Amino acid sequence: MKSSERSFARRIDLTSLQLFVAVCELGSIGRAAEREFIAASAVSKRLSDLETAVDTALLYRHSRGVTLTPAGESLLHHARTVLFGLERMQGELSEYADGVRGHVRMHANISAIVQFLPEDLGAFASEHSQVKIDLQEHLSQEVLNAVRDGATDLGVCHTGSSDDPEGLQSRPYRHDRLVVVMPQNHALARCESITFAEVMEWDIVGLQAGSSISLAMRQAAGQTAKPLRQRMQVTSLDAMCRMIDNGLGIGLIPDRAFALMHGMGHLAAVRLDEPWAERELRVVARDFNALPVTARLLVEHLTQHSAPATENQPLAA
């Protein structure tokens, strides 16, 4: 290493990098200070020192918070890589300690959180009480982006088949099937199955625009000449059921999610007769072999009841 490179390395400290990433993720020095339990003035001083060390501005400061400069965008990418490497090192070293301890960062979509993760994570926690799991709910595409950027260790979500996976790996987790939910007295309630073309004859209560179900509906609607009569969008499955129960439309919900919420109102579910109604949830990571030991244990736990996974299978988002 050249002397200039050693000098640069000595000017950058890990605490400042961690605080910089926190500020970028939250968009505010104040909110980052609250999350990291440090005074906002101390965070601001760390950031100023960091900008001095790299000899360029990293953040635009304004009344609503902060945004990244082009140099800040570059540093954020490298900072996450450095911190990810440190967590990997910590995970490998923890294998030599007595017991398994640590924490796993995890993002998942609403279908996984409602249908499967409570039981699976509860069972894992009972076996590994010293492992903390930080779980956040996001849309499937946001989950993939977080894994890709190193903002989380693992993701659980539905995946598509067209976008470049950019090196992500995935393993099978669970399957679900979409059903059409409607009031029990609805004209379609006695059908054994219905097509999406029949669904499109009615007002639809849907999830927010970026959800995997909403994207699938819009793609299916785009292949027909009919407009999608989605009159209402909500952010949760229970809110959707309440809207449907009060006569505001019909909607698509994963079958197990509906079974878990079956007591909510007077609702019926009919099988959606479309190939895309069968869906697969997958566990995604940058590199499963490079994960800390605690994250690898969680992956093994989540995938133990799934079909055998193809090692290092690329993900199509």
C-alpha cells in the first residue's frame, strides 16, 4: 500500500462511515442521531470531518433534511461495501465463540410477512434466542434493491422474470396462490374458479401500485382490450378485506393470507384461474456463502421445507 493510500485510510473512521450511511438512509441528521443514540451536533461534526478527509462535499443540506452529492452517492456505495465486509468478518469470527449470537437484517414483502414469516421466525428465535432479527416490510422491488445495495442481509419476496438480477442469488422459500375475494352475496361467490377477464368486469380494490399483486394485475390487464377498474388502493391486506366487506369492490389476495383473516367480515374466496396466480416466494442475498453465520443459519431454517434449491441460482427481479 502506498503512503498516500495509508494516509487516506487513517483519515476515515468506521464510526463516521456508519453515521454517514444512517444519515443517507433516513435523509436527516436529526433522525439518524436519534436512531444511533448520539447528539445531532456530534453527527454533524463527524460528517464535516468526513468531508474534510475526502476533500469534497458529500451532502446537500437544506431545511427538509439532506440529499447526496454525486461524490456522496459514490461514498455511500463504498461505505456499505466496507460495512458489509466487516459484518461478514464478524460473522466468521463468531463461529469460534461459544454459542451463536448476533443479528440479521431482513426485508420482506407483505405476503411473506402475513402468511409465513411469523411462524418461521418464531421457531428460529426459540432455537437461537441470542440472535436478533431486524425485519422491515417493503415492496418486492424495494426488497431486491436493498439486498443489492447491501442495506439488508436477506430478502424474502416474489420475483419476476425479466429484469437483470445484477448478481443476486436466490433460493425457494414458499408458494402461494392468488384468490379473488368478494362479499359472500356477490354474483361470483358460487363459482369454483374465475378468470381475470371476469374479475375485470367489476370494481377492484387493490394494493399500492408497486406491489407484486398490483404489477401482475396491470400486466394481465395490458394484454386485454379492457380497462382495469381499480377504484381504490390500500397498503395492507386487512384494509383490503374491510373495503371489500363493505361493498367497495373485489380484490386479489394470497390464499393463506385470506385463510388467516377469514373471520374479518362476511367474505368468500374463489380460485383465480390464471397461470400467474401461482407464485413463489424466494429468499435472496448477494452471496449466500459470504453471509455471516447467523444469517446462513436463518437461510437454512427458512428453506429447509422448500424444494431443493439450485446453488447460486441467479434471480430475475
